[in-house]
Amino acid sequence: MRKAREQKVVPARAANVRLLLQYDGSRYAGWQIQSNAVTIQGTLAQAIGRICGEPVSPSGSGRTDAGVHARGQVANFHTARILEPAVWMRALNRMLPSDIRVCRVTRASAGFHARKDAVSKKYAYQIYRGKVLPPWQAPYCLHWPNPLDREAMQRAADCLLGAHDMRSFASSGTTVKNFVRIVTRSLFHSRGPLLVYTIEANGFLQHMVRSIVGTLLEVGRGRFTADDFQAILQAGDRSRAGPTAPACGLFLERVSYRRK
């Protein structure tokens, strides 16, 4: 009796798909999936799952808070469904709501991870200085029609450059053990009626940028000096710093990776 020929099992190919996302975070409870709220990650996972027919949990470069926006969020996911990047992009943008857009799709190496491989992130915070805030700007800016000492704010912002323990600007409920972050950019610039604060670092703590902005505004209005800001930074005490600025003005601008 002839022995049956053995069937060679070919494992399914797995693709690692990298996405560049933009979103309006106004109606979302942040990036991370939550069981009782609508999130960016959860909405994206549902769209991917409908296309590839399997459960997928996309990884993001950072967990933006509720109400925070993104112009340059990076995410990746693994799937056995092999599609061309252009096909993924068209399909995802058909599935996703209009306030989440996929701007670029590329094939990533098998080991690429959007968060673990990131070497720096850049955030921008928008402050509208005009007397009347246009309604179409309201979801994307903090309205501040009162006087601000911009030079004092910049002197204070310069204190952040370099490696510092940032626990004075971290959420009081954070569970991280290492509070040191390396800041490479901390700068104010004007764009019409907008005053924009830009900060870039190798990583960020929960609420860190919004706490920094809230404290810099206290410098601008004269409650703190730039020297006070330096002392607050060195104190390692969140209660010494200013209030947390609203989420609506904050944008994740860019995530950078080493070129391989």
C-alpha cells in the first residue's frame, strides 16, 4: 500500500503594518482602549478587524489623554492579511469616522513597535490670544485674552532643556518609577493670534505637557517668575506647580525613530 504523501504546512505570512494617524480627540476618551468609553485605539482596532477578519490590537506611539489631538500619531499592528499599503489606507479611511484619518501606511520590519522604538516625541500647545475666540477654534485652543509676559515665559521654558526629573509636572496618580526626561526643544512662537508652545523630548509623563503649560501661564501672568519656575522644576513636587492646562489645546505633532 502506497504511503500517503505528507502535506507540507506553510505558515501564514504575518505583516507588520505601520500607520501615520491624525485625529480630532474632542469626542474620545484618549488613545487607550477602555471598556466603557469610545477611544482612538478601540475605534481603530474595530476598523482593522472588519477589514482583516481577525482581532487586532494596534500599538500607539503614545497614550494621548482624553480630548488631546494628533497630527502625527504613529501606530502599528500585526496581521495575517496581506494588503498593499494603498489598499489599507483606502479601506481604513472608509471604515473610520471622519475625525480619525490614516495619512500614510507603510510596511514595517517584523520587530518594529510604535512606542518602544520611538526616540523622541514633539507636542504643541495652542493658546488663542485674541479678544474673541472664533467658534471653529474653540475645540483646538486655550483662550487667553489677558496680558502675558512672553519673554518671562520663554526664560522659564528654557529651564526645561536637558535632562531633568519631571515629577513636578507629572500626574499625581502616575505609577512610573523613572521621572527623568531629556528635553531638546522648549519654545514659544506666534502664528497670527495663536501663541504656540512646542516641546520635544525622549518621552513624556502623564499630563506633563499640560502641567508645564499651566505653570508657564502662571509665569506669563506674573504669579511666578522664571526663577520660581526653575525652583518648581527642582522641587519634584506637583503641588508647587501651576494648574493643568485644558486638553483641547494639545497636539501630538511628530514621533521620531532611528533610521535603520
